Amino acid sequence: MTALQSAVVNQEVNAYALFRRVCPDCHTFRPVKDYTARRIRTVFGTVEVRNPRWMLCGVAIQGWSLLSRH
């Protein structure tokens, strides 16, 4: 059951990460900055997964720089 739980959690994390990778400003995929390890507690124990951190796209960076000028 632990192996099955690990497979399910990893699949869900990957699907969520793919959904979150789309930039809300320009609707393109953002590049991965790096990966961190996260531990998720489940009914059958703790599962460690790779958690990506995304870089900002050029549109978002330009928008932030325009906001900081005012």
C-alpha cells in the first residue's frame, strides 16, 4: 500500500505542477528555477516528492517593474 500511495501522490503532484507552470500573464510555460524536496504525510506514512519552483516570465517581470516605479 505504501508503494501505491507513493505512486498516486507523485502523479498528483506532477499534474498540479504542470497546471501551475502556465504563466497567468502570458499563458506560456515558465522555466523551472530549481527543485526542492517536500514531505507529504499520508495515511500510509510520509511520501517525499520533488517540488519545482518556477521562474517568472518576462511579461510578469516587466509588469512588476512598472508597478514599482509608481
